[in-house]
Amino acid sequence: MPRYTYRCQNCDAFFQIVHSIKEKLKDCEECQLADTLQRIPSIPFVIDKLTTAEKRPVGNVVKEYIEDVRDELQQEKRELSNQVYDDD
């Protein structure tokens, strides 16, 4: 679902909310006034085929992230399996 940014015309509060494209919020959560929210236009986030920082293909970046997370999960499993729990 897309993420939308709203601004309250009364209290100037900003909200980022995820909802369907058909839905439109009108009431402010901060000041509780009706019909004060205005949706702020935003530029959609587009991933280029190459990352701008290191010029590596996005697919490689994703694979590296998955491998890192997999290693962290395995380490966490080892630590949890070594813990002793008390039955109260």
C-alpha cells in the first residue's frame, strides 16, 4: 500500500500513514478537528538498477543483506538454545 503524508491546517502536525489509494483522511489525530487534514504531494520512491553510493547492482545488495540477516539469525538461535529457563 502507498504511504501518504498529511498536514493539519489547524495545528501544523505532519502524519505519514499507509492506506489504500481510495481512502482519504480528513480528521486530525492531534487536535481532533474534522476536515483539517491536507494531503501533501510526494515524489514516489524509485530504486535504480544501480545503487548510487557504491554502484553495485541492487540484486547484489539484497543478496548481501539476506546473507547478513541469515548469519545474525543463526547466531541468535545458538545463543537462545544455550539459555536455561527456570520453570516457576
